[in-house]
Amino acid sequence: MARLTWETAPDETIIYHVHVEPDFRRGAIGGVLVEATLARLKEAGLRRVVGIIHARNRRSLILAENLGLRQYEKQRLHRFLTVFQ
């Protein structure tokens, strides 16, 4: 149905893939998944979470901003967003 891929380093966690199967899109599942992940990471004491989103993925960029991630670096193909610094 949905999955989120991330890596944790000593200083930060990088979320680089959120996927919701086509039949389940538009039901807020991706947002719920990311929100739950962010809450668990914050509870675990992680101080920085980075989301890497393809620049053309408008839905994911809007979702990330709605969840409180803010853009800190912009490259041609990707946007790098961060939360709770």
C-alpha cells in the first residue's frame, strides 16, 4: 500500500523515497506516513530530518511544506528540505 525509505546518520535522517500505490493515492496515506515517521524521529531525539524531493514532484513538495519542512537548498533536479533543526 505505502512505504517510506530513509537512512539515519549520527546527526540527521534523510527521507528519500515515499511511495503510495496508485489505487491508494489521494487518501492522505502518504502524509500520514510521513507525519508518523517525523513524530517518531523527533521522539527519538533526532535533531535534523532532510527530505530530498525531485523538483518536478509538485505534490510531494507541497506535502513536505504542509508538514513543516522548509527548503534550504535548491538544485536543478532536487529540493532539499529540513525540519526541527
